[in-house]
Amino acid sequence: MRVFLSSARAPADFAEVLESVFRSAGVDPALGPADVRPKTLRGAASNVARLGEPDRRATPSASLNVYIEHLSKSRAPRVLKPADPQSVANELKMAPHMTFADLGRLRREFALANHPDRAAAPERENATHRMMIANMLIDREMKRRLAKRHSSR
């Protein structure tokens, strides 16, 4: 793949990078998708896809490297949510008046917000630990209520 961003200055935004990709594929960026043949658009998309391949033969231009470096610096580091049982219990907000259905709903809501499959790669281990704690706390509460129900009979 030929290097299509040859200027040394940093691109103003991602739109400028995309315009360069389209120009390298022979597509006028001013044209709409209906005005361009699908094969040509696939060529432009292929250029973008090749940029992410680690074993590509052509290296990205200096301006693309500056843009990627800028993106990585502009993101604030994520702070992991606390994974101790007390913090998870406070977040769950289980109450004595909750029914089994309420506890099940609480488990689903917590999973929607904290499930490892929904977390970014660096946060998955923490999310897994938090889900295990939440499930343990909810299961313990359900068992306690079942035991209480059976002992009162």
C-alpha cells in the first residue's frame, strides 16, 4: 500500500485522514456514496483496514503517526471501579424488603452496567471480579431468605 499522507503536519481531524484515504483510492471526497462505484469505495475501505494490520509492508506516514499518537494522549486514563465486597454491596443497594424478583432484576441491572463482555480489555479482570462479588452477594441473600422461609414453616 502506498503511503498516502505525505505532509509532516498533524491532521486537523479524522475527516482529513479519511479524505486522504479516499484520494489515495482515486475517489473524490466531495462526491456522495451514490456517485462512486462500490468497487472504488471498497478500495478506500481496504486502505483504511490495511492501516491497522501489524505486518503491513508500507508504514503509515508521519502525519498519520502524529494523529494516532495524539489520540492516545488525549484519552484520560480510566479509573477502575472498586472491587471490594463492601463497595459492590453499596452499589447494589439491596434492601430487606426486596423480593426474589427484585433481586433478580438487581442482578440483571448490575450485569448490564458491569459485565466483563461490555468492559474494555484492560478493565475485564476488574469487571469479572466485581460480577463474581455481586453474584455471590445476591446468591447469599437469596439463600438466606429461602432458609428463613423454610425455618418459619
